[in-house]
Amino acid sequence: MRHRYWLLGAALLAFTATAAEPPLDPATLKLIPGRMQEFVDRGEISGVVTLVARNGQIGELDAVGFADIEGRKPMRTDSIVQIMSQTKTVTGVAAMILVDEGKLNLTRPVQDYLPEFKGVQVAETRPDGSLNVHAPQHPPAVWELMCHISGLAFLPASGEFARINFTMDHTLAEAVRAYAGEKLIAEPGTKHIYSNMGIATLGRIVEVVSGQKYQDFVQSRILAPLGMKDTFFFPPEDKKSRIAMVYAPDGEKKLTLARDQAQGGDPAKYRSGAKYPGPELALFSTAADLYSFYQMLANRGTLGGKRILSPQAVEAMEHDYTPDHRGYGLTMSVAEGTRPLLNLVNPGTFGHGGAFGTSGTVDPKNGLVTVFLPQMVGGPSKLAQDVFTQLAEASVR
């Protein structure tokens, strides 16, 4: 089932575009919905929204499959989805706004902004399995949170905050206070360990430094200026009917509603009662809204005459800072080396993915922005994403 819009030669929204028409091959772009429909027909994804833009103009926006299989509700180009870890880059932009204003210094220790992190310890596992608990060689710095080398684990291994990404039942201040009591599992700066605790801590720093709730700062300084009217942390009543459900494969070529398997809680409950804004995973959004966000980054911090970041802030974000060259910058993945070219991705392409298979990317070399929005738990949408990426890049002329 398709819901299609072809917009070659015109902007979807009132964005400033370059004078040149986007040199994208229409025949290649037209392959995208058909190929995505094949994945839906095979039961590998429930549905997906795709968007391809170049030089500030949208060339393809399409939706196939279902937002709600049980209700036979089709996925639409304006369907709202949970973007999960794509939220991390939004949090990174929030932090960089404060850097641009001279209110936040990335090289300072986290404890300078959050005193609860003073005295944090490292618990490294020896070869015999025993723990070596000691003070870190240096306390984790703000920038180390942003590229996942602070030493913080993904989430606490046990306790009431181990499933905070599912229960969403504490405030950000409460969660980060608990994270400060966790021992680091590596020396800061030495190892890339993907850490939801680290990005949540960054979000808490945004709160403390700005004097606003994290979600309020993001709304007033990023979402509202960029016109991201369908992006939020807690679903308002008038948006719920457009929110796509999240599905998981059941092992028999069937898809079932994810329910308790889904981070953020049962998608059909729309975060009812949630307190946690989740700087690491909690945003809902649409393809058009995410296009605005990624095009702002592609434009070196500005969109439609409104500047969100300085060009230097964007430049700082898109470099790999990991000691083991894992391709991660300041809250965004960065394509390094030549291996990405096997999927036609140019080195230097940056962006982020999410746990439900979503992704957004900026290819600076080609001026290309892509958005890919399925809602699947467990990674079955990876092949569909690869095919979409290849077609998007192949459409460049």
C-alpha cells in the first residue's frame, strides 16, 4: 500500500533553496517505493516513510505499508514515528547552542556542571574476572559524553533505572543522579562504549546550564525555530492518531505489535504517565520535520534565515573523536574510510540511526539529505535501509 508524493523541482515546504534544480534522477527515485513495498510484502517491515533531498530541495517523499497493521491504517508521508537514538543528535545540537553562547565548555569535567559526579570511580575487570576499582586518570569531560568515550556503561546493569528507557517513570534529574552513582567500566577517553546514560547526562547538563527543563530548551531553541511542529517528547492528544505502531518479527514471517519489547513502552499507550524526556531516545517526529533538522546541519547551522548553530559548531560535531576510530563524532555517526562506499555512502557522511530502524543522514559531498522511518524492533529493517541508501545515492547526477 502506497501513499506517494513526487516533488521534483519544488520544495515541499517554504525553505530557502539553491538556485539550481536538484540533479536527482527521477527514474532512480521512482524505484524507492516499489523496492520498499517488496520488504513490506515479505513481512520484513510493517511500513516506512522515505525522503531524499538535494541542495535544499526534496526530490522524493513516499510512504508504503502500514502505520497500524491491526487497524489497516496505511503509513502516510506525515505519519509520526518514534525516532529513538536520532534524538541524541538533537541533544547534541542543544549542547552546542550553549557552547556557541559561551555557557558550556566541552573540555571541562562533567562534575563542574553536575557535582554529583565528583568522586566517580572506575571498575575495570581484570583477566581473572575480579574488579579493579580506582579513581579515573581524569574525570570524564563533557565532550567524552558526546562521543561515548566517558566510560559510562549503556545503562545500569540492575536496579530501578536499568529499564528507564522502557518505563520512563522518573525525571531526568532523578535518573542522572542515579547514573552518577554508577562506576565507570573503562577509563574516560580510552574506549568507545555506546552509552545512553552518557547522553542522558548531557541532556541534564543542558538543563542545569540553561536553567530550563531539557525538553523546554529543545522546544524553544531547536524545534520551534525550525518549524518542527510534529516533533515532541510526550504525545499530545491531537497527534496520537498519526503515530505509527512499533512491530517485531515473531519468527514465523509475521509481525506483531511490539508491546513490552519496545523502548519507550507499549506504543499503543502513547507514553501515558511518562516523566522521563529521554535525551537519548524519546523524540517522536516526521520525515518533513527531520528534513528541516538535517538540512539545517547540511547548511552549516541555518535554515530559512534562522541560525541555530555556528558553522564552526557543526564542523566540530562531524569529526570522529573515538580513540579506536569507531566513526562517532559529537552525538553523530560519521562515515570513515572507504568501506561505506560499498553501500555508495561517501566518506564524511554523518547522521544518526535509531533502535526502530530509523535514520537520517547528510552527505556533504553530494549535498544530499536522506530520512528513513520504519518502526521495527530487532533490526529486520537494516536491509531495506541499505537498499534505500543505495538508491538515494545512485540518484545523484
